[in-house]
Amino acid sequence: MKITNLSLAAIAAVAMTTGAMADADKGIDFKIGGQAVVYYETNDGGSDNSLFGQDSSQANAGIQLNANSDLGNGFGLGLQGSALSTWGLEDHLVSGVKQGNLGAQGDTANGTDYFNITKAYLTKQIGNTTLKAGRQELPKSLSPLAFSEGWNVFKNTFDAVVAINSDIPDTTVVGAYVSRSNGSTGDTTVFNDLHSGAAGAVAPINNAFMLTVANKSSKMVQPTLSYYALKDVALAESGSALWADVQVDAGLPVKLALQGGQIDPGNNLDKTNVWGAKASAKVSGVALSLAYSDVNDGTVSVQNVGTGVKTPLFTQMIYNQDHISRDASTVVLKGAMPAGPGKLIAQYGMTTDNANDNSDYNELDIMYKTKALGMNVFAAYIMRDSDATDLQGGDDKANIVRVWTRYNF
């Protein structure tokens, strides 16, 4: 049976039937939950585009169902079915989608089938070790170069085998084998090999082995160190990557975070070196932070190998990833404060993008997060400005509005 061809209704039916049968026999239940999402974005990039115009707007409606069960004897099961659609909005308000491929009937994945199994994993608890095998999310905090991104309609997931151990006091050790991801954009029904950006091109990575150690024994200094063994990165036979994040809290008004890393593609290709720092403090009820990152001109960019989109850098903003991830230095000032029933967040970033003719890239993000009618609501205005690199529609400037709402159940 090819599980990716199951419909969402079939997933729910299997989950409920299996749960009922198991309940009668062994007392095993499925816990059902999920989320419903409506996502919209528009931009004025290009001479013929305008904010909220149909030709410059994208939208999705999505539903995810989660089914989780304790199978007994330390075993667990997790399933997630995802459905993407447009509700026919492409006939009137939008001309594209944020995830999936726009089909003639309004469906978003391959034009006809918008259902997908985005999680399907087994877990096993052995002492202080949790094994998790199958299709799953990977958090950026423990896998900084292969992680699930939460900025789009649904998070991307990975085919992976993960072991999490806590035998050492105040220490989490994670070992993983990661093979494929469905990405955070495009057709999310397709799981492809991992990949990296290599001097403007996409280079496949057949798989990755990861080891992460996170220690919290000190309240002052809390380091996380990750090592990746990469196969076939940037067309070399093998490569490796190191990444470190350190949180520093010395009991002072200002907290400090440091990060650094190196990606070595092997095969005598240039290494990519990274370092960054972030200082944060709260002043008169406003949470302020100042971040800096520097990436040299190595062969590969510092971007998520599961998606080729976001970076683990402190200077990551809503849209600046392609300008900060290789041969670039960036500074970002950010502030957040309560405003009405929600939170207002503003950040401004300036990048010297040496990978694109020593151009300057600037971005302003103004975001508002709140709850309304039991739903999480997000609204953002983004201004992008580049003096050398084309942005949306071939312009060197673009204004973007993004709005989404999520209902978790």
C-alpha cells in the first residue's frame, strides 16, 4: 500500500477504526487533534503589480489532522494528514499559492490530489532514550542545519531516525539519520533528497548523520553543539558541518547569545565559515535585541538543507535569507512590546551582500500577533530594498503584506 495516496478522510477513518478496535481489545486509544489555516500574501513587485491585486497575490486554506497513540510496552505511533486547497480563491482574489502547485480545479498539489501524509512515525522508550523513526518534524534548536520551518502554511517534515538520550544530568544528546524532506514551499506531497545552495546553484545531499549535545548544567552559559556528516554535498563525495550556539546569562540586564559554524563540502572546495552574536534586554516594557552575522564566501550557503530556504542565523528576518546566507554581513535591530490585545514587533535589517555585486539589502518588518475568536492571528508588512539585486517582479523595491490565521484543535 502506498501511504502517500491515502486521502485525509481515509486517514481519519483508519485512525478511528483502529482506535475503536484497540480500545475493545487492549485499551489503546488514538488522540485526534490538528489545525485549520487560512494564509494570504500580496506584493507590489513589478510594474504591473499592486498590493491586493489578483496577479500579485497568493493564498492557501489548509487542514491538518494528527492521530497519536500509546501502543504499550514503550511503543508509540504518530500520524499526520495534511490537506491544502484554495477554496476557489484563484478565480477572484489570487493567482498562486504559498504551498502546493495551483491546479485547474483549485487544488494545490499536482492539480488534483492535495492530500499528503506529512507525519508517520513509531517511537520506542528504552530507559532514558527515546527512539523515533519515520516521517517527523526536526526542531531547529537541536538540528540547526536541517529543521522544520514554521513560517508557511504547514511545516516541512523529514524522513529520519532520531535517538534522544538524557542519561547525562542536564544534558540532551541527539543522534539522527536524515534522508529526505518535502520542503516548505512548492509541492509538499513530494519528498526529495536534502540539498544545499552552492554558489547560486542547488547541490544535492543524499543524506546526513547528525550528533547534537545540549548542556544546561550552568545557568550562566548553556551551549549546544551539532556535528553533521554529509554525503555528496556540493557534488563532492562527502562533507561535514559544525554548528554551535551558546546562550549567556550573567545576571546582567543584557543577555548575550553567540553562534558559529563551518560547512566543509570536501573535495577541496572552499569551506563556509559563520559567526554571529545577539544582545537582548528589556527597556521600559520593550524587548530589544541587536544581532549581527557574518558569512564568508565559501562554496555553500548557510541554509536549511531540508528546504534551501531559511537560515539558523540570529539575523534571519521574514524575507532576507537569500541575501544573508553566503558572503554577507548583516545587522538587525528588533523591538517587541504589548499593543492592545496582542504584541507588536518591528525589526530592521541591513546587509552588505557581497555574493550579489557588493549590493546593499535592507528590510523592514512590522508584525502584529494576537488571538481573535479562539484563533491565532498574524499580520505583517514587509519592505524590501536592494540596490543591485532584483526582488519580486524584477524591481529593486517591494512592499509585501502577509496575513494568516490558525485554529488549533
